[in-house]
Amino acid sequence: MGTVGLTGTAPGQFREIRQVTNKCYNIHDMNYDGSSAGHGGGDMNDNVAQVDVKARPGHSMTCKFWSAADCSGDHIEFTGSHYGNTHDIPAEWQNQISSFSC
């Protein structure tokens, strides 16, 4: 388990999901604070500029960021230590990310 933070391309868009488990997270179904929510009210519209991947102490964690909402198809992946690692999303992917899994 760890924490994933998503920063959108628009000001103030930040979402942190704590204690991520090995499941698929659809970023459209969460508010900016990471709580579960319906569609709307906190939707980044796929525009993710940065991700922060932070593992639990003594571990590293790799997360895949998927173009499809159900964690399938094309993806990019990033790894973080327990100190946390922030990664810039390549421009061609900034409007493509719909979900992630770790």
C-alpha cells in the first residue's frame, strides 16, 4: 500500500489517494481530496500533469497509468520509494490518463 497524488493541468487540481490497494482506480470517480464520488465535481477530464508515487516505508511501488477507464490498453508506469517520487507526465499522455493501478 502507498499513496498516489495526481496534479491536474489546471490550477488547484490535486487529488491524493491514500492506502491504495491492488485494484483499478478510475480518476473520474474521485473528488480532488481522493474521496469516492460520482462523476463531475472534481473531474480532471484526463488532464494529469504530474503524479506522485509514494510507497510504504521500506518498499517501492510501481503504478501503471492507463488510457482506458478500466485499467486496460495502453499505459505508462512510474515507480516511487517511501520518500515519494514526483513524475511529470509526457505531454502526449496528459489528456490520456483515465485510471491507474499499483
